[in-house]
Amino acid sequence: MNEMTSFIAKMMALYLLVTGIGFFLSKEFYLRMLNDAESEHPISINLSGMVHFFIGMAVILNHFLWKTHLEIAVSLIGMAFLLKGCLLIMVPGTILKSNQFSMKILPLSGIGFIAVGLYLIWALYV
């Protein structure tokens, strides 16, 4: 297994698991965060976009691999970070308006985060 794939997948897996579990354990916090995002200071939104952009670019520049299922998963997650960063920077108002929908599907998002995190762990160690 590629060392870079393993390294990035381990970080992503833990992040996704912790965040997914957090969506359930701290549901009210995340609902409030999504609800209040439109009233956040524009600099905060831009910084969030920048962080997502840099994480996505770091993954894509160091790991644009498409041979194994794990490599594909890591590359796609990197691309998702990059896309979210680009959208938060280019069209923040549109993205923030989608938070109302995100609030409705928060439990589903939590399940998705946990499922992808568990998949990455499974793919790393099986």
C-alpha cells in the first residue's frame, strides 16, 4: 500500500468518525452552527473556505491516485474538500443557504461520515 495513501486515509478516517459521532452527541450544537452560519462574519466564512481549499489541494497535489479502492476514496475526499473550499470562497451566500437543507439531513450526514470513516479503516487494515 502506498505510504501517502495510508497516512492520509488514517487522518481522514479519524476525522470522519469523530465528526460523525459528534453530529449525534452534540446535535444541538451542530444545528445551531448551521443555523447561525449565515450571520457569521464574512472573514470566518472565507477562512473556512481557505482551510477546506488548502486541505483539498494538499491531498490532490500529493495524492492524485486512482488504482485501488482506497486510493480512489482518498482522492475523492480530497476533491470534496477542494470543491467545498472553492464554493465557500466563490459563492458563499449560495453555500450558506444550503445549510437549511443540511440541518434537515444532519443525522444522515452523521451516518455518512461514520460509514466512510469505517470504510477507510476497513480498507486500511484488511
